[in-house]
Amino acid sequence: MSTGGPKNGRTVGQVMTALTLLVLVTSTAVPAQEPAVSTALRRAERAYRLLTSLRAEFQQTITNPMLGAPVTTRGVLFLVPPDRFAMRFEEPEGDRIVADGEWLWAYTPSTVPDQVIRQPIPRFGVATPNLFGQFVDRPLERYAATHIGKDTVGGDPVDLVRLVPNEPNVGFREATIAISERTGLLRRVDLIEDSGQRRRLVLLNIEPDAPIARAELTFVVPRGVRVVTP
């Protein structure tokens, strides 16, 4: 006489045990994928830690409604972590920013030919020697990070990650960084600064671990130019 139980002599308990084992095997055989934002940032952090130097062409665009139309400049950027950095401008020709390991020098003969500004090296912002590190050194601890999509820069596929600082007084409200899928290096940085000004820095023809002449990371005050320290 039938009792309404499982067929083939299998009890309800045996069926539930089999289902439980199936779930466990399935969940352990296919591990959960790491979120895209973590994957991209870990790739960038690893690339930065392996970097000994970097040379790249840059294009910088600053948008400030108070100044009218966006201003675009171009030149060559040099970086030797952790404390040496330079931007040699070709447009406007002769302008230069240099962090020599002790001071940050800003010389803009295109506008003020008889003056150079010297100040302590900033920890944050576009002019810091920590240009990449400020975004990719322990980023998941220091920022609220969001993966916002994909793009290409100079033909290089990139992950776009938006970073909002967890701490105040870092010089910007948020940054969107473009991380190369191939190398992990930053290809573009978009900043919304504390003032509301927007700044975009695009890096092209990047040469990691390139030899850099010491003169590129040293500033010699031109004759007749006065040094101003704010």
C-alpha cells in the first residue's frame, strides 16, 4: 500500500541532503567574481608599485566658468616616484612645473616672465609627484569608489572609476580615473576641484620606466627672475 512518500525507497531526508550537496558543490565550483571596481583598482595599484619612472605626452584642459572658455595646454610629463615630477609645457612654450624632491617650482614666463613661485610640495592635486599614487595607493580605504563604465584613450581600452575622498582637504571633490586594461597605468584623470574648477589630464605615448635626465627634474632659477615663496 502506498504511503505517498518518495519513490525508489528514497526518504525526504535523503532528497534534501542531495539538494544541499548540489548547492554546495555548485557554489564552490564557481567562485564569486571580484567586483569590477576592485579588479581595476588593484590592477592600477600593482602597476604603480612596480613603476620606477614614467615619461608621457600630456594634454590638460581646465574649465572654469569664471575664466570663460576652457584652456588647453600640452607638453611632456616626467615622473620618478615618490617625490620627483615635472611638466614641461610646449603650449604655452617655456612654462614649467617641477617638484625636485624638496620644493615645487611653478614658472610661467608666458604670463609672468620675471617670477617663479616656490612652495612645499603638495600631497594632492595635478602638481604633486604623487600624481598616480594619490589615486591608487590603498584606494578602497581612502575613497568611495564606483566603476562607471568603459572607454578608450589613445586606442587603449580603459576602466572608468569614480573616486570620492573619504577625508576632507585633499584639494578635489571627486576624481574619475581611466585605468588601462592592458598595463594598469592611468591614461586620464578628471578632477572636480574644491573651487568647482574642472581639470582633465590626458596622457599619451606613455613610456614606463623610461630613462629621465636629472635636468628634467631640477629647476634652475633663470637670471633676473625673482623667487616668491607664498
